[in-house]
Amino acid sequence: MKQEDTQLPLGRHLHVASRLYFISLSAKLKGADIDKYYSVLTCIDQERELISQQEVGRRLMIDKASMVKIVDYLAKKGFVERRVNLLDRRSYHLCLTAKAREMLPGIYKTMGMLNQEAFKGFSPAQVQLFNEMLCRICNTLQKEEIAAETIEISKKKKSKKV
């Protein structure tokens, strides 16, 4: 990215950075046989209790149809199992298999090395500040998304009354 590109929309920078990060991660983990779904596995792993397929999708902002395909793929490859939620038989909890648990240390190690590579030349304070600012941006945009959804819902309700 060129220096003059600093005036481009934030979304483009984040999109390009994300693509470069995951392309590099996939290349480094080529033998892992899980395609590009590392984030799904780490999301499930970081949850200390059972987590639903819907909750993983919500946290990673993956739509329901895509989430079903991803979980189908990971289940077929032997990385996750779906377990019926005993409180709501319409939903499933996702559990990592032993195969996935064996791979996770290597995935986390590779992510850590890639993070170090990405932040080469940054001070620890700059890395912390970047992460804090990125979290603030995400929180702000999530609030905006919720507000936009609320406005859209209220518009639909009003149009039904007419």
C-alpha cells in the first residue's frame, strides 16, 4: 500500500489487511487441511462452555447459510462435532474434536508469529494502542449497525400499519 493511499476509506484498508493476513496464515498452515476456517476453530476453543453454531456466527459476523456450510466442512474433515442443545433441540452446540485440539497449539503459534511479523517495527505500546483503537472502531460500528437495524425494523412496522 502506498503512502498516498492513507485517504482511502477505512474499510478498504481493513479489507486488504485482513485478506493479506489470512492469505499468509493459510500459506503458513497449508498442511493443516482446514482451508481458511481457523477463526471458527479458535472461536470455539476460546469459549470455555458450550457454544452454539449461531453464537459463533454472530461473533464472527458470518451469516447463517455460510455458517452451516463452514460447520459442515469442518465436521466432514473431523474437526468439529455438532451436539443437539438439550434445552432447544432446534439448535446445536459445537465441540472441537481431538483432531482439532491437537492442531490448535500449532495454529495459535503460527498466528502469534504472523502477528509479530505484521507488527515488525512497532513498539509494544503502538501494538497495544492499535488493538485498543481497532476494538473501539468495532464497538462503534456495532452500535451503528444495531441502530440501523432498529431503524429498519421500526420502518417496517410503520409501513404495515398503513
